[in-house]
Amino acid sequence: MRYRKGFETKENIINISRKLFYELGYTKATVQNIADTANVPLGLIPYYFKTKDNIVLEINSKFYIEIYEFVSGKLRIRKNAYLKLFLVTSIYYRIILSDENNKKFFYEVLRNKSNFKTLRFSTERLFTLMNKENNKNFTEQDLDTIKIAEFGARRELLLSYFEGKYDVDLEYLVSVLSSVTGRLFGIDENIIAEYKEREHIFSQEYDYSNIKFLV
């Protein structure tokens, strides 16, 4: 019973945070706002989440996992980690970048160097599988380097896009963001082009409109 109550309290804080982040943005949605709206003592927030950034990390992780499980359920394949990652990444950015409030929140977090890492993906397992399936023989240090370079590239592309310095349409941007990992891994450009087409077909065939980033 005690565990269940704690779980419900934590989920309530997450859901209220999503709503306030969506309505107010990252900066204006303070921890005090979250506590008041969730009807919990302010001191209880750090018990479940050390900082506001940890709430963002939890929201982003849940969102990413939901997309991953959706894609995995539709693909029904055991191998081809890169195709799975390509589709998940594309859907992730399509959902966020298709909504103005999502975009505002995402930009606020992304531009703050102290907390932008909360938007990193949990890609360790997929990277390991990609390394094996594509016979790359990268070391753990190599994979760590790719992860850092990948996130850095995406962050700079998105910041330039949000700030009007990178004038491209949404389709092109999603395509570029989804291709970064493959290019860093040295995946053949023909395969990347094929996966772009498969992602387009996948998005037309399956409805994922019930998956939400914030609300």
C-alpha cells in the first residue's frame, strides 16, 4: 500500500509537470508551481526528483520508451537495430517539432547547457547491437565518442533551427536528425536513403497520434 501510494504520488508529479511545462514552458514552470498544482508539499518534490531537470529526464525517458515499444511492436523483427533507431528517432522529433508548445519547451531545455543532457536518448543497447550487426568492431570508447558527437550535432542543428539560422522544412530536418547516427557509424548512404523511405511509409501506415511528449 505504501509503495503504491508513493508510485501514484510520483506519477501525479510527472503528469502535473507535463501539463505545466506545456502551458508555461520550462523556465516559468517552477518547482513551487508543480508542488502547488500537484497538491503536495514543496519538500516532497526533491524526495522523488532531486531537481527539476530530473523531472524532465523522467518525462523524456518515458516518451522515448513509449515510442520504442510502439516501433518494436509494429516492426516485429529481432535484428536491424539501426532501422529501429531510425524510426524511433524520426517519430520522436516529429511529435515534438509538430507542436508549438512542445517546441518552446524543448528549445528552453536544449539551450541551457546545465540541463540539455536530460534530452539524451538511452541508446546504449541499440548502439551495441548496431556495432555488432554492422561488423564495425568499435570499442566502448569509440561508442562513447559517437554518442557525444551525435548528441552535439543534433543539439546544434536544432538550436540553429529554433533560432532561425537553419531555414529548412520539418521533413528535411527530421530526415537529417535521424541520419546523424548512421553517418557517424559509417552506414552506407544507400541504406540511409532506403530507411528514410521506409520511415515515410511507416508513418503513413501506423497512427501514433496517441503518443504525447507533454500533453
